[in-house]
Amino acid sequence: MDLTNGRGVDYAIEAVGKPSVTKQGLQLVRNGEAYLSVGFGEPKGNVEIDCFADIVRKNLTYQGVWVSATSHLYSAINCILRDTKLFSSLITHRFPLEKVDEALKLWITGRL
């Protein structure tokens, strides 16, 4: 929240499958934006969510995605790790979080 001057992020993605991360992520998303949960490939516990404060009052879009078994992700990661040089060409730029505005401008103008 400090990096956004208390405003919050436009989008948050939970990709680790930990209930505590879900609760924290919901609190970091600013009003009117979106939260995506993709890390839970199997049950990992419950999250106590205040539906009014965490979702409704913030007009938040909460999307869960479960499209394949975790074994597919495991296979994909191993494929990348077997030939990191091949996949490294997919990463053209790296930006620290503090330069997110610069990164978005480059992306929007097609220079990224």
C-alpha cells in the first residue's frame, strides 16, 4: 500500500495457494478493480472473508480459475527449467515495481 500511496493495486493475482495470501491480496486491491486466484489446485484451507468489506463495498471483481490439474503446471515449469535459454527470449524487459508506470506506458504505446 505504501508503493501506491494508500490507493491499492488495480489487479492482484494469488498464485501460491495459501489462504493467508488470499486475505492479504483482497485488502491490497483498490475499489472497483479485480482479484484473480489461480494458485489453489487442491483444497488448502479456508479464508475468512468479510464479503461486504472485502468485496461488495469495494465493488471488487473476484475471479477464481481452475482449468487443469496441478500436474500440468508442474510439467510446464519443468519444461521451462530444462531449457531456460529458449524461454528467456520471451522476457524482453524487466522493471522494478517502482517503474510500473514507465512499463505500462511502453506497453500501451507498443514499444514493449
